[in-house]
Amino acid sequence: MRRLPPRLLASTPHARSRPWLVLRRSAAWQGNISLPQHHGPFSLRQRHLSRLATDPAGFAPLYAKALLSRPLSTTTLASSKTSLPPPNEAGERAVSSRRVVDPSTFPRLPFRFDTGIGLFAKRTPRPFPPPFLSPPSGSFSDPLSTHNRSRDRRPAYVGEQLIQGFTNGDDAVFASDYFICANDGVGAWSTKPRGHAGLWARLILHFWVTAIFEDVARQGDAYKPDPIANLQRAYEQTKEATSAPNDWQGTTTAAGAQLYYRRRRQPVSAAGEESEVVEPLLYVTNLGDSQVMVVRPSTREVVFKTKEEWHWFDCPYQLGTNSEDTPMKTAVLDEVPIREGDVVLAMSDGVIDNLWSQEIVTSVSDSLERWQAGEAKGPGIARDTLGSDSAMEYVAEELMEAAKVIALDPFAGSPYMEHAIDEGLACEGGKLDDISVVAALCRRNDV
């Protein structure tokens, strides 16, 4: 649970109350501290099966069977590629009486992503309220609720548009062929009667994705990515959607990576002859302390990673209620040349607060090697080629599990613990938080 924007600190209970993070070693040895039982593998499986069953984008029929056949500890969701009605000539798909732009709007670009998602929620997410979910609101009817008694299967909408992405606790993630992102809602809003960080994270994600796809459809061949302008539009639309009479408060970080390409000329002979080369180019947007990282498994190195943006320790830059941060003023955009075979990760701070960068590189590289060698474990994991969403599902799952092990260990060393000690705070062990991973493999678009 991180800090709210500075303007709210005076009226907010202390946001660093983390009973599983700030521990006294003596108390633990005396048996006075135990980890919460609801994080056991059986309840995890039940919660994620419930999420699949109530998924508003219609992924349950595709992935529920695969998840059922996996070990009980498996909590990975597959790539969020929706199954919607065919697009019309303008590249739009009809939903109710309104239209939403679908990822198929993108032209066939030279490169694309294979994607997978790994999720672990530290607690049951708060149900989405009306009007984003139709009344009654007190029937455990969150479209992505992990409550295992939920019987409501209604999708979630903003206006009449189906809300894109996945909710994971206070996090929200999205994955497609050309864009991935991970937003992390600030959990301290749970102390406010009208606070709903998970809703803010999901709505900003939804409007961000929609703005990108609408730009592609409108600009056609003249399209050039402008993710910060798209995020600014999403921020303004989210403020409008959550203002009176709805009045739902919250803030969220945002981190996204959009895959595009560039053309450059390179010499091919001593006589000065040149040829044109097309290379993948990543447009990376960051605001706050979620992270986009590019890993090169072939050399086991970090090609690029975003830098956390904090007002001060544990108070990241954030979009939302009473925060003065805005995308146009605060967000950072990087253009990152990458290669085929690079793995792009969009992660909430539940990963980077528990794993150092080299541990992330090792997890990703080892997972890909095991996959290629046919050593991926689990009856529900299909043995497939590297160029598949299933490979990235495995990579995302393994990275999420590695972060979860540290998060649940009261004596583990962690980046968060070191940062806290540097700030003069008594802190030991991992950081129990929502852990969200989107893994995307860059490959040539040959299908």
C-alpha cells in the first residue's frame, strides 16, 4: 500500500502499515507471525478460475480448460487477445449500440509480439461499482472478482464500451500484438470510502488502449505513435468517467510499450552502396514506479529499463484524484531500438521491489531455455516452438512465481528492503504486493 499524492497526506492514515514487510526477527522466531492462509495454492487457483469465468473480454472459453489442467499453483493468464465480431470496413467492431476499435485495426506491421500474462493478487480486489457494472452492486459482481462464490457473469462497461484488459488486485494489465502495459493503482485508496484504485488503473488502461487504436484507424498509412498524447487523452476521459455523479477516487501509475518499426540505410559495400533495413522500434512510456524492461536472452543482458519516478520514497508519480502529475507534464517517453528475439516486460512494482534486475534476466533467460529444450513442467503446458504465446505464458508465470517467493518470505533480501533501509526505516523481507507481469517476445510478422 503506497502513499497517496502529497495533497492528501495530512488526512490519510499512515500508508506504510505492512504487517508482513516490517517484521522483527525475534517475533517471527517466537512463532508470533504467520503468513495469511488465503495465499495458499488451492485458493489461488480457485480465484483465478473465477476471474476467467467472469472475464468481460470473453477469454474464459479459451483458457479455462488449460488452467484447469495445470498444477494448483499455476496463476498465469494467457495473452489478452479478444474474440469479438468481425470488423467493418473502418476497422471497428460493434459492441451493443456503440463501437470500439479492435487491435486488428493495426496494419500488418513488420514485427509483432507474442505475449503472456502472469498475475498474483495480494488480496481480493474490490468489486467494480455501478455504473461500470450494472446494479445490483452488492452481489460480488466485479467482472474480474476473485471471490469464489461469484455467480454474476455480466461484463463491465464504461458507457457502452467493453472495458479492456485484466484487473489484478489494484493492478491492471493489457497485452496485444503491438502494445502491452501494466498500471498499478495506489492501494492506500482502500482506506477511503469512495476510493477505488483498481478501477482507476483499469479505466486509464482501457482509454489508453482505445486511443492508440483510434489513432491508427484515423491516420492510416500516415500513422506515427504518440503514446503520451494517447495517455493524456485516457487520463482526461478517466477523470470524466469517475467524476460526479459517479465520484470514484483513485490514482495509478502507468507503464506501456508500443511496438513499431524504423527504416534506416546501411552500407553494403566499400563503394558506398547502401540498402534499406527495417528494424523493430519500441515506444516506451512510463509514469511512476511500474517498469518496462527489455531483456536479450541470447546475451543475458538488460537492453533497457525505465527508471522509477518518485516524489519521495514509496510515493510514486501517479495519475488521478488530487494528484498534480499529468502525462504531458510528467510521463517519460523513450524510443528503444530492439531486435527479434528480445523479450519486453511490463511489470508492476510487485516484481521489481522483490527481484533485482539480474534476477529478472536470469528468470526470463532460463525459462526460455527450458521451453526450447522441452523441459517446461506441468501437464497443461503445451510443448510448442519459441514463437508462440504459450512460451511467453511460461516466461510470465515463472517470473511471477519468482517474485512471489520473495514477497512471501519474511526474511528474504529484496530491493524494497534495501531502499527502505537507505531511508532509515526498519524493514525486513520481501514486499507483499500485487504482482503483475506481461511478457512479450518480439518476432517478425510472418503469419
